[in-house]
Amino acid sequence: MILNPTSAQYHVSVIGAGIVGLCTALKLLDDGHRVTLFDPRVAGTATSFGNAGSISTTALMPYSTPGLWKRLPWMLGSDRSPLRLPVSNWHRSLPWAVRFLAAGFTREQVEQHAAAMAPMMRRTVDAHRHLMGRHDIDPLLIRPAGWLSVYRRRKDVDLDGLEFELLRRHDMDVDVLGPEELNQLEPGLSREFQLGIFNKHDWFTVQPYSLSKAYYEAFLGAGGEICGEQVRRFEIGPQGPTRIVTDLGFHAVDRLVLCAGAWSRSLAKQLGSPAPVEAERGYHLNIPWSEGLSLNRPVFVADGYYVMCPMRDGVRVTSGSEFGGVELPPDFRRIYRMLDEARRSLPGLGDTPDREWMGWRPSLPDSRPVIGRSPLFGNVFFGFGHGHLGLTLSAITAEIVSNLVSQRSLPFDIAAFRPDRF
């Protein structure tokens, strides 16, 4: 896609200071724009704080796949399942769930999703490294650790199935490991695991908040402006929004980028582009390092639906797909049950967390973010709804949005992410 480039400088208001908003604001500064970042929270302390730290290069599959509906009774009824739909949020989560199942009902839908995601996934790491390098951010904040999925039973993995077929089709190779190779790669894991899938090209940050903080400090150092007010609504004229209305005042709009994560739903609707963003709540427990404990990369334990991540301050056990909105209080019971299973998978892991945490993934039914220019207003742009891939896609989303704002060419087609697809 080719646009008419412009050297004009704008005052860009970016709403949301999570990892996507931070990268976007910083990239817009690099383009010479004046940028104000709106968020009442400390940058990087909401959903971006507690993720698994992975920067994926191979996440081609949507979360809804053909036949998933057959497993719903187990997923909704089992204590071992990470899925939970609190009754008090059914009025929102059930209609969303129907659209979610429909989005991945056929093989063709999954193939189309993979084809749309592949160009972005190939650029995720380079986009972060470029942005970090431009601002002298410590390169050791991210490293090529890979991502390892482990299975206790070989029959639980279909190496000829659709996921692996799509990886091969898009030239994304993974390694299949037996028990001895698993032990060499991760000697601290239980010997129960019979098979591993190693995404060796994935990268990892040992402290997601440190990366967000580094981007934030780079933004301030480059002249970015902060407005710690809560955006409530917009005043909209014939050509688009003219003022942002916050809890404390009014702010003129030149160009506006919405990157508010799980809080984007009502704001996008006000801007004429309603999107069914649902807050998919995820949990983690942080277990301090103990002597002799070994873990080198994020490890997804497939039969338990949890990830163990080697962070600077401990092993982070993360899991959960709870559709409870942004208002309900957290419920940590399931993540504590998963901790018991994690201790079986990683012998020597302690049983006393020093932190429990919950965050709100901004998830859309088709597992794809909203990225693009508003179909109604030429001064509005979107970059939200990244679900489980906020950290992964943050820097490449920033490149796309900055290209759109500056009317430059795009490196690949983004039609699959358009705001008006719902």
C-alpha cells in the first residue's frame, strides 16, 4: 500500500501508556511530531506489567480454531481449565464468546488469519531492536531465548496438524525435541515431559516493566509530554474530534491515536468505530528464586495451561483467560491451583509467592488487533486489541501507525486489521 508522504508535523495525542502506546508515542516523536501521552496510570503498570515476557515470531494461530466448541463443556466446568466466565459478566462475555467461536469455525478462517499475521510476526523483534537502538536502550533487556512448549504425552501433539502446516507454509521453523533434548535445553524441568516444541527464534524480556519504563524514559528524554488525566469523551466536529475531554479539563486535538487496551471499547465507539473489545483477565504469581533452581526461557506446560517465566525477581507463573471485564475484583484461586502443578513441572520451585497480580488483555473475537486509520475521520488512528500479543506487536504496531500518520508507504497490507471489520 502506497500513500502520499508528507513532512508535515502534527501534535499527536496518544491515549494509553501501555507498551503499545509507549512504542507508538516514541516512534511518532522520532518522526518529528509533537506528542502528548494520555493515561492516569503510571506508564507500563497495567496489563503491560505482568505478561510472560515473550516477543513471539511465530504466533500465527487464532485462539478460536475449528472444533474448539466441542471442548467448551470441559473448559467451562473443569478446575484445571484457565477459562472462566463469571456469571455477573455474562451479558457481555457470552455474545463475545459466540463471535469468538464463529471467527475460527472453519479452516479457511484460520488460514486467512495466519496469512494476515505472518508479515507482522516476521518483523516483531527487529521493530523492537530498531526502536531500542535508536534511543540507546539497554539491548540486554531483550534476548533470543526462544519459547518452549512441553507435553507429558506425545499423542497430545499433532505434528501434521493445521498449526504446523501453517508454520511450514509461512517458512517459520520450530524444533521438535525428545526427552533427552528437553533435558539438555532445560535441565531443571521434570523428566515427565516426553515432547517439546521449541520456537527458537522468539525473544524474551526478563522484566516487562523495565522495558516499558525504558521506552517511557526515552519518550520523556526525546521531548514527549505526559497528561495524567482520564480521557472521558471527545468533542467531535464534521472533520473529526476537536477536543479531548478528561476528568480535569479539555485538550485540543490535531491528530489522535487510540491505544487504550481493554479501555478502548467505549472510546472507539465514541469515535464511530465500535469494536467488541473484551477484557480477558490474566493472572500471575511471582515465586522468588531458590538455590539451584534452573529455568532459561518461558516454558508453556500444555496440559496445565500455564507458563513459567524466568524473570529477574523470580519465576513468574502466569495463566488465565477470565472474561470478567475491568470492574470485577480479581479471583486468584485458579492461579494458586496452577502453582501446585507448576511445582511438579519445575522441581525446586517454591510455594510462597511474593506477588500476585491480575491484568486485562484487550481481546477481540477474531484474535487480531485493530490497527489503521479511522474510516470516518482523517485525524484518528487506532492501535488496540492485541490480546495476548501486546508486547510482541507493540513496536511493529508503532511503525505502522507512525507511517499512517505521516502518510508514508506501509511494508505490508493491513486490511485484515481495519477498524470497520466488525
